Amino acid sequence: MEIVISGEKLTIEEVVAVARGGAKVRIAEQAQKKVVACREYVDKKLAEGAVVYGLTTGFGKFSDTLISAEDTRALQRNLIISHSCGMGDPLPCEVVRAAMLLRCNALSRGNSGIRLSTLETLLAMLNAGVHPVIPEKGSLGASGDLAPLSHMVLVMLGEGHAEYKGEVMPGAEAMEKAGIPVIELAAKEGLALINGTQIMTAISCMVVYDAMTLCKTADIVGALTTEASLGIKKAFDPKVHALRGHQGQMDAAANLLTLLEGSDLAHDTNPDKVQDAYSIRCMPQVHGASRDALRYCWDVLSREINAVTDNPLIFPDEDEAISGGNFHGQPVAIAMDMAGMAIAELANISERRLERLVNPQLSGLPAFLTAHGGVCSGFMITQYAAASMVSENKVYAHPACVDSIPSSANQEDHVSMGTTAARKARMILDNSEKVLSIELFAAAQAITFRDESKLAPATKAVYDLVRSEVAPIDQDVVMHYEMVKCDKMVKSGRVVEAAEAICGQLK
């Protein structure tokens, strides 16, 4: 698979294909022409001695400090090495690859003033699998992701460290082994490479892509719990949800009915109860609200991955270089704080369904889903584990975007904290996948006390998937190992694949 970039039509699915699938990337011919034309304009302005931020001036508070022509190259190198202030664990390779792609895509728009050869160096690194080691912490999200993107550029200069063919090594060594010459930055290029939102956007793309899959997983696992709880399907009647009109709610209800079609455990009515508890009856309303929020985030990111977010922006045809603020990450910051809350709610309601499964006063099933209560604890502590992660999510869900700490001697007096918002959402996603995997584990166990032959065809396929790796728990075992197996099923998307193989594409 080959992805052609021009700065205008990249999709989130293509970002994932490059980040995880290793798809190759090239720059569209027309985009190459725009990049060359923009660079020619920059060189012309340099020759004229024009005063342009980042070309012939310092950065941030030093924007009023003029730089001589002979110092412009030193200025760019110093920018990169001085701004490489990241801390913490390295970002995953898939995030690094996504960030490299997004930076290349933004630069290919032809408004950044970078040389085509410099852009092609970064693209060659991406295609060859030279992945700079980028610490995850240190970005304020305005002016863009300066610190982490500087670590990306270090390797282009033969500095820093990179992962190549599974081994971390000095950047110069990785470039040599990949056969890619290191470069010396020309005027404007250092700023063009690091003044953007590509780290927060890369993290966000991966999170939101997986979260959309998790929405389907939540419906599937919730359907299995509904059957284990002898739930009432009538609450998912489309007439009910059409009266409210929220698309996510209507989609979740439709999914639940599709998944439960043919079930002999969940019925339209139940003579033993009038209605189910909220965690079952209100799944469409809760899951649906998360879906709608995540669709908004998807739309924001779909725009951001094709945005030019550095500064200044060059408009050769208009003979202008404009200092603006497209590097400010507020759109992504707000979206990812929202995404974090939306994902957290999928786990929040999942843990409540889990509690209903293990609590005999609520389920009508053996206490903690064990036939040997007393000598065996069964699923007692699985709910503890889920509750701990749900509680942790509530801490992570505190919004980052409402905070701002001025920087650069108060020249940059309002920042987005968008990268923090994206990183928090990634942690919430991981916890929520784990919580839903625990519910899946428990729901499958609960079915062993019902009758698996009475499951709907779609949920039976999911039950069989679980049973292909996780046996019913009779005597106590080390539950961690079984929970990890279910977590891998959820994260891989196999739960969704199993259900959709029977009932078709879910909404």
C-alpha cells in the first residue's frame, strides 16, 4: 500500500495504515512543486535582507533580535538542540511514525518554506523505519509540540537516538545503517519542522481510531451481559430512540438489537421484572453519547491532520510571510479532553454491569460467579480491578485544556496543554479497554450458569472466541492471566470481528 500526500486529503485511516501497517509514503508531484516555489520565495526574501520572524530573527521572546545572514544556519541548529528538552518514557513507535507522516503532510502543502530535500529526508526516514526516540513529556501544545518534535529532528542532524530494526542506537548510526545522509538545516527549516501540533495529533489519531472500535466492543460486551442478566430488549426499540434523535444513541440501540437477534436469553419482556437497571437499559443513551463525542473528535482530527500549523506561514503568490497562531493546539486539546471523558464513560458503565454480574443480590447467579463460594472467591476481585481503573480514569479525565502556564518570558502567554490532553486520553483508553475485557471475561463465565446454546448467534460467536483461549473458571486460578488474554482480544479488535462475521457491519 502506498499513501500519496499533498497536505490536503490525508485520512485518519491512512495515518493508521502508515503508523501500524508500515504503508509507504510519497509526496504528490504537484505538492513538490509548491514546496520548491515556497522555498524559492524564502531564499529571495533572505537575499533582500527582509525581516521575517524565524528567518532573520530569534524565536519567542527573541523575536525582536535580528540575526545576520551568516548566522542563520547556526540559528536553526541551535533551535533544535536547545529545544530538545523532552522527558519521560519514549513515545510508542506507532505514534512517532504518525507524527513523522503528519509533519511531512503539513510541510508538503507548500506554505512552510522548507527545502524539498529536507522534507524528503524526513520521508525517507519514515519509509526506512528510522524512528527517532521522542520523550513523551515536555510540550505545552503552543507553540506547537516544540520539545518532542525537536527530538524528531535531532536524528535528521545525526544527533539524538533512533530505533532502527528493533534496536535503539545513536541517530547518526541509524541514519548510516539506513543509507540516509544527515542534513544541515537552512534558514527557516528548523522552525518549519518543529512548530506544529503533530505530536498531539498523532497520539490523538491513534486514540480516537481505537476508541471508535471500543464503542462497538462496548455494545457487544453489553449485549452479552444483557443475555447473562436475562435482560429486556424492548428498551432498545428504535421508536424510543428516534424520539430523542441523537445519532449515537440510535446507532447503539440498533447495534444492541442486531447483536441480540435470535437470543433465547434476552426477550422483549420478562415476567419476573418490569425493567432493567440503568447500566443495561440505558446503554444506548450512555454509549451513544460517547459515540457522538468521539465523532466530533474524529472531525476535528480529520481537519488537523491536513492543517498547516507552523509559523510564520509563507504565501509566495501574495508576497507575504504572516506570523499567526496556527501552532496553538486548543482545537485538539478540547477535543481530546472530550474524548477522554467519552471513553471513560464506556468503562464507567461497564464496571456497573460487571458489578451486577458478580453480585448475587442483583444477578440471580451464584455469588462472584463461582459454584464453590467460600472456598473459592471466583470473580470477586475482578470487580476490584475494574473499579480501580475506573477511579483512575476519573483522575485522568480532569481537563488539561483549561490550564495554561505562560512561557517564553510571557510572549507565549496562553498555551493549550493539548499534548497532555492527548496523552491522558491514551491512558484512559488503555484502562477502558481493560475494564471492558474484564466484563467480557465475567459475562462469558455468567453464561456458563445459563445456557450457551440460547445465546444470539452474534454473541455466541464472541462467547466462542473467549472460550477458544479462556476456559470456564471452576476452581480458583490466577485470574490475571485470563484477564490479559481478554484484554488482548479487545485491543486487537477480534471481539468486533467475531460479532460482525455473524451479524454484519455494526454502526
